[in-house]
Amino acid sequence: MKTQTLLNYARDEWYAASTSLAEVQSAVTGETIAVTGSAGLDFAAMLDHARRVGGPALRRMTFHERAHMLKALGLAIMARKEELYELSWQTGATRTDGWIDIEGGAGTLFSFSSKGRRELPNSRILVDGNVEMLSRHGSFVGQHVFTPLQGVALHINAFNFPVWGMLEKLGPTLLAGVPAIVKPASSTGYVAEHAFRIMIESGILPPGALQLIMGGVGDLFEHLTLQDVVSFTGSAQTAMKLQSHPVIARESVRFIAERDSLNASVLGPDAAPGTPEFDLFVKEVAREMTVKAGQKCTAIRRAMAPAAHIDALEEALRQRLAKVRIGDPREEGVTMGALASRAQLASVRAAVTELTRSARIVAGDPDASPVAGNGAFISPILLRTDDPWGSPAVHDVEAFGPVSTIMPYRDLADAVALANRGMGSLALSLFTYDSAVAEEFVLGAGAYHGRMMILDRTSAKESTGHGSPLPVLVHGGPGRAGGGEEMGGVRGVTHYMQRTALQGAPEMLSRVVRQWLPGAAKAEGEIHPFRKRISELEIGYTLKTASRIVTLEDIEHFAEFTGDNFYAHMDEEAARANPIFDGRVAHGYLILSFAAGLFVDPAPGPVLANYGLEGLRFLTPLYPGDAMRVELTVKTRSVRNEEMGEVRWAVFVFNQKDEVVASYDLLTMNRP
Ligand code: NAP
């Protein structure tokens, strides 16, 4: 293979450094396959370009427009995925490892795209929570909102997942409306560079939205400001170095750190050999050791079992690991490829040496070369300690490869304490079929772990596994894991936005956030709102219905028709004995049905379907003889596609004294 010069992408142009180049070797053959470097880049000018060109362009778009952009980027990656697989094997990755990286990366973009279109508004300001009443008459209220940061997201990524690692950060960043500068790890940067190139060549992104640094970051940190975010994934050592840069503290630059982690997996006290949970545990520990040759930040480094079962566990794991086939990841039948580089091999060997001061090797040989040649191959190494409290290294030393240590625990409290001895982790798994064990574990260990998976015979088949971070769940953990949090659906988007508490008149705030807020004006018109398409429906447009009396006959008719004969509707004496009611009351569902009867316009038109109610509350009982009327107000609306979109209506049902009987949001699908 010819040596490739990896290119930087700065100010919307490709740039090849010509000095201070570093060589990059194939993990499988040891041959030099690329040279990489960033010497000569003007980092201050890159930041300036992102702030002046990329940021404004992204912020002009709505959340939905940016969400569509993410989907298109994911599709562009998928359309050229084979080019990425072709590079990925050079990192030592099998097809399965590559799938997690490449298709898992594109899938993360799809997930953020879908979340963006379904959970974020088709506007540019994100409303956070409900209006807070701040005044007696309601003319002054509070509303939290999020707006995009006006700086740059600097993404510094680890080597292990060059595509996924880049895309899991870009998804939320771009959805938030923030431009990014990506700095992949050097050893596998050739895969990241190609995925980046695919995105640029797709022509989907506005100028300035993305830039790429294929080497050191020079003086970039000197120019960071309060509007920037550094999102770092890598070792604790590098994180500490970068996080203690004086500019980070001086300018209060947001710093998200995803560091290493001594993740634990625990076999519950109930999960003796012979139970499904024991077998699942053995399978998962072995799988986590060998997928991606153990180079996963979430991999199980410490496996804990009741003292009585530790020998059985060792034996079962040894048998399972003996079946692992190590070799060139392109070869049929190979189940574990190489580490990402010779340097990584040396670092794993050194870490195993440190671990052997606390534990003994019971399977594998760190010094053997399981595959001939210059590749970075190593066999899975299983260690064991029988004195976990007297073996500090097993809780402190991360061997970032196919290496795990098994250890016994005395009782559940001991298992919790051992799990927490890792001083903060990304992922913990517990194999138990006993919910009391699980509850004790969640309470005892939750504060130390970013994600906890409780696995049993009922969930194993569909489980996503101990080691898989998911776009809809938070990824990150306290303490040693870095204290960061990424992804987690819309939560991850807000890491690139500023939350601001807005105060003002409801009408003013409503116009600012482009959403009708309680207390804002309600505009009535001649035309029934159900006769208007989304494009014709103004926010705040309101229908005030006529009123109708609800009679005892109505209540009895409804009870008989639906079968809902609950005493509060049917038995005067029993209803009176209830502390909430003064006698028989109308069914809540009757009120909802009558409300629809009052506001619906029956003829076919732009409204296609009612698809749900949210936030329904019954606030004042409605007694026989009371009147009810409805106010229906357009709260938000957003077009999904050419055929339909969603309208959210604020619905208030009043009685004859203008007290609110019920309030809810009604969701309809409408023609655009
Ligand atoms: P690393 O050596 O800390 O490198 C991480 C990134 O930082 C690389 O892009 C590296 O670039 C860059 N870097 C190093 N020194 C820098 C500096 N002075 N200024 C700016 N950037 C700098 O970690 P790694 O070896 O790539 O990754 C393995 C570690 O990452 C493991 O400990 C693993 O647990 C952790 N990890 C954590 C997560 C998570 O989500 N928590 C995920 C994956 C990996 P160069 O490659 O060019 O040096």
C-alpha cells in the first residue's frame, strides 16, 4: 500500500503539512501506511473562521433543518461505508469491530436526527420546562430557554473508534448549531480523515461548519473563549494536562472529559453456576475482552463473583477464551484482530506487568506473539486476584486491550464497595435475577457509575450489551471516568447550548420563543382553526367554543355506554364521603369527549388525526348542571414532510365560573 499523506481541512480548504510529519503504521502488517501532521496551520484563524462563518450559518437553520442535515451526513457515510471498512481493517478491526465504528457512527447521526425532528421544535430557540409564574396577575413570568453557543466545539478523540468517536460528538454539536474542529487520534486518523472527507464531499454542510486537524493542536488552546467547548476523549493523563491549561480555567471554557475507566461487571449472589445468569456473565466478560481487542473505554476490566463461584468462573472463562481466533481481521473465522498500533501493544504489556504485581495470569501470555510478523497482536489475558482489597493495581491500572481481572467478593456490600473502588466508571453490569439484589446495587453503586446494566434471562437476548454506549442514553461517568456526560438524546445537544432564564411579559416571551405561553394573547378569527393548514395557523390563534350544560343524564348515559360506573359518578352518598367531591361528578373522559364535541369542525379538511394528549390535568370537579366551554389555542406547529406536520394545541376547559376544569396539550397531525 502506498503511503498516504493525511490532510487537514482548515477554512474550507484541504491542507497538507510538509514538516514535522509523523508516520502511521498498519496495526496488522506494521508497514507505514500514512504520514500525518498539522505544522503550518493557523489555529487562531481556524477558530475565527468557525466563529464568523460556520456558527452564523448553522444558527440561521432551525433544529429540524439541522436534523435533516445529520440524516444526510449519515446517509453519505453509509453510501461509502465499504471505503471505510477497507481502511478500518488496517487498525486491527474485524468486520464486526468496524461495523460498531462505521455503521454505529452513522446510526448515531440517524438517532440524533430523529430525536431532533421529534423532540426539538422547528425553530431556533429551545424552551426548557414550563412557564414560572412570577407575579400575582401573570403579566411577568419566567421561562428557561437554550440558545446555541457562539463559539467552536473542539473535539479531541481517542484512537479506538475513529468514526463513531467523531460522529457521536458531531451529532449533538451540529444539532445544537455549533461548528466543530475535529482532532482525531494520530494512530487511526486515516480512517477518521476519510469519514470526514466523505462528509465534506457530500456538500451537505455549510462553509465553516467543520474543520479537521491531523496532528498537534499548536497554540489553539491559547485562543479559546467562554463560547467554546472542548470535548475530549482519551486517557486520564492527557485530560488532566489539557483541562489544567490556564485558559480553560480563566475563560471558564466548558470541558467535557471522557477518560478511562476500570469498569466492573458483577455476578449476583443468586447467580450460581448452572443458572442462566452465570452463563450470560461468562459470555459477556469474554465478549467484552475480545471485541475490538478490548480497546473499548467501557470494556469490563474487573469481573467480580461470589467467593464460592470464583473457581467455576475462572474455568468457564478459560474455556471460552481458548476458542478465540486471533489473526488478520480480514481472514474468515478470525474473532479478534490486532491492537491499534505497536505502541499500544507495548503499553498493554506494560500495564499487564503492573497488574501482575497484584494478580496472577490464569489465561493468555502477554509476551507471546500469537500472529507472525510485525502486527500488534496479543492474546486475551485473564488475571485473577483472591485478595481484591490488598491488590490496588487491579482497581487502578487500565490495560487498554483484551485484559480483565477476576476477583471474589464476600457479600453484596463487599461487591458494591469493590465496584465503587474503581473511583468512578462509565459502565457497570450486574448479572442477577433477584430484584432485591439489583435495588441494593443501584442505590449503593449508582453514584459511582454513568450507566448500569442489570442483565437476566429475560433481557439477555435483546440486550445491547455491557460495552455499548447508545445515542439515547448518557455516556460518561464520575471521577476517574472524567466527570463528563455525552449523548443521552437531547441532553447531549444542550451541552453545546447556554441555558438562560428569560423574564418578561408572557406575550413578549411567547413571540421570542415562537411558542404560545400561558398568559400570552389569544387571537380569534372568523375561520375555524381546523379549516386552516399549518402554514396558515398563527401561533396563539384561538377558538373559543360555545358552552354546554352537563346533566346527570349525560353522566349516567356515559357510565352505561362505557361501563365506567365508578362510585364518584354514580353514587351520591359515596361521592360525598370522598374528601375531594361534594357529590356525583362528571367523568374526566366525559369532559374530554364533550370538549372534542365542542371544538371539532367535522368536515374533511387539513386536520388528519388526533394523535395524543399530553400533560392532562383535571383541576376542578364538574357537577351535574355545571356548564363547560373550551379554549383551543395553537401552541406550536411544525411541518414534518410534504404531507403532514404536527400542531400542538393548548386546551383549557372552563366551567361557568371561568375556573379551569381541565388543561392539556392536544396533538394533531395536519396538512402542511
Ligand atoms: P490519549 O493518548 O490521551 O489521546 C487522546 C487524544 O488526545 C488523541 O487525539 C491525542 O492525539 C490527543 N492528545 C494527546 N496529547 C495532546 C495534547 N497535548 N494536546 C492536544 N491533544 C492531545 O488517549 P488514546 O490513547 O488515544 O485513547 C485511549 C484512552 O482513551 C484509554 O485510556 C481509554 O479508556 C480512553 N477512552 C475513553 C473513552 C470514553 O468515552 N470515556 C472512549 C475511548 C477511549 P494524538 O493521537 O495525536 O496524540
